[in-house]
Amino acid sequence: MQVRKANSGEIPRNLLALADPSEKSVNDYIERGICFLLEEGSKIKGVMVLLPTRPHTIEIVNIAVEEQYQDKGLGKYMLNEAFKIAKLEGYTIIEIGTGNSSLQQLFLYQKCGFRITGIDKDFFIKHYDSPIFENGIQCCDMIRLSKDL
Ligand code: COA
């Protein structure tokens, strides 16, 4: 299993859409960020996009694992690879954001050492065309998390 930079032309948009239903926001950050693929043999099983945001700070703006390979530790593996890549590039803080309704993601990110630093209230109401529901609740706010590297 390896994580490598995606070449232009092999960006798995279907996978990115699993994590982010807004095509507009995906288009925006794949232009500015660096897309990485999780590959096993010739099979692409996951994707993540890292975007430098502020001095010393990089954000995981998208992370997704192909549905049939979820819950097998691949998300955790990619997060740990992101920490290594970011550290090697000299970043000292890594950030991620997720919805208030994304309970599995909130568990996973905290298990990987992220701490909640803030709430972007009504983010998903303001920036997404259609309402999003998960786990029986509406996704309204973005929970911001950060980890020191
Ligand atoms: N209570 C406690 N922990 C829970 C839990 C619960 N109810 N539900 C899930 N978890 C934990 C698991 O225990 C596991 O941690 P562990 O290994 O310590 O047990 C972790 O969540 C799941 O880890 P992993 O198997 O590595 O996740 P994954 O490979 O499925 O990848 C995503 C995680 C989110 C990337 C993947 O599910 C995905 O692509 N989802 C759709 C896209 C998405 O939502 N992306 C993120 C947008 S913010």
C-alpha cells in the first residue's frame, strides 16, 4: 500500500465527491492543493487533498476511502501519511474540518490526535445548495480540528 501524489488527469473526482458534495469547492481546492492517492497494486482505494493555508499550516481539505474498503483502517493510514508528508515539508500544524453530523469522522480524527479548535457556525447551510442530513441530524456547522506536528 502506498500514498503518492496524483498526476494531473488521474484525479478521482468520484472519490472526492464522497467527502464533499460541492463540485465547486472540489474544483477550487484541487486547483490550489496537492492531491494524493492511496494505491494498492494498480487499485486506487483512497484520496486526500492537502492545502497550505497559513504560514506553517496545512489543511486536509478532502479525504475519502472507496466505499467497499471503508472501516478497515485505511482512513487512519492516510491521516498518518498526511502527518508524515506535512512534517517533511516543514509544516507544524495540520488542520481538518468536518460536519457536526459526521460522527465517525469526529471519532476518527480525535483518535488520530486532532483536537477541536472551533466551530464555523452554519457553514454547510451558507455554502451548500441542498441540506445535508447524516445520522438523523442536519449537517449545519463545520467543526474545526487541529493537530500539532
Ligand atoms: N465510536 C467510536 N469510534 C468509531 C465509531 C463509533 N461509533 N465509528 C467509527 N469509529 C472509529 C473506528 O473505531 C475506527 O477507529 P479505530 O481504528 O481506532 O477503531 C475509525 O473510526 C475508522 O477508521 P478507518 O477504518 O481508518 O476509517 P475509513 O478507512 O473508513 O476512512 C473516512 C474514514 C471518513 C475517510 C471514510 O469512511 C470515508 O471515505 N467516508 C466518506 C467520505 C468522508 O466522509 N470523508 C471525510 C469528510 S470530513
